[in-house]
Amino acid sequence: MLVWYPEVEPRDGTYVRPAVRIESGAKSALDPNRPTTIRPYVSEEADGLDLTVAGVTTIEATRTFWDKVVIAHGLRRWYERRGVLRQEGQRVSRHYYDLHCLLGSEVGKAALADRDLGADCVRHARMFFDRPDYDLASATPGSFAIAPINGMVEALSRDYANTTAMIFGVAPGFAQISASAFQIERVINSRV
């Protein structure tokens, strides 16, 4: 479902659209999860208006980390098999950015230590989202392929340049993000 909203600062480009996509369905993995209080950023701008919602069931970020690892693996294998990025690399650099941010957090450290959760994310992806060119069967410690390789970097860098409009503060360079992906790949594959 797309929920459209008025833009605060209209932009000419169409990369960042004034809409929020709400996804749900039977394909979603729900564990691990926890209740969380959600307070939207707009609350800071609205004096006297409490938009806080308590008790929202959210997927733990450790699962998000592993889901993004599996996505990055599928993107890389797709490129290796076809010689092109899936969907020309549009709207996928955000997964590498998310991995970069999570890697430097306690969540990232906990996720890297939880190999069972990683295996569960791979099982789930193979059941619901698998394509032959994703080669998710090889998404196992020792053979994960996460980091973008040379032919992928140019398109991902262009996509990331568009993505930075959504990042608060100073956005890291794509080279830093790629370095984090290489680090994650190295750590996961070294613990066989």
C-alpha cells in the first residue's frame, strides 16, 4: 500500500517520492520481534501533538541485518551470472548503506554472532524469494558473496548518490559502504 503525503521541500527528481510503502503479507518473517514505541520525526515539529504509538510489534534489527546480507548476496550472484545488475541497480544501494550502519552498532555485532538467525533468513528467502540467478543455495558461511565487485560499483554508486537525499546528516561515501560490505563478507566467511 502506498500512502502519499505533501512534500515539505518539493524536488524536481523522482527518486525520492512523497510516499511511504507499507508492506505486509504472509511472506514476511516475524521473528525475532519485540514491542516498540514509535515516535515519528514530525512529532518534534508539532508542538502539543503527541503522535507516539506504543506497543507496535517490530522485527528486530538483527533479522534486518541478515535479510540485507541475503539481498546483497543475491544481487552479487545475479551480477556474476548475468553480467548486469538486477533492475539496473536502481534502489538497491540502500541495502549496502543499511549494512554499513548496522555493522558499526551493537545490533550488527549481535547479528554477526547469530549464525542460526542468518541460516533462518537464508531458508526464508529461499522459500519465498528465490530465483536461480540469486544462487541462495551458496549463501552459507564460507561462500557468501556480499561485497559489490568492480562491474557493480559504478551503477551502485549512481544509485547511492540519489539515495543520499534520504540520509540525515553527512552521508558516508560509497567506498566506505563497500569496505563495510567486504568486512561483513570476510567475517561471515571466516567463521566456517
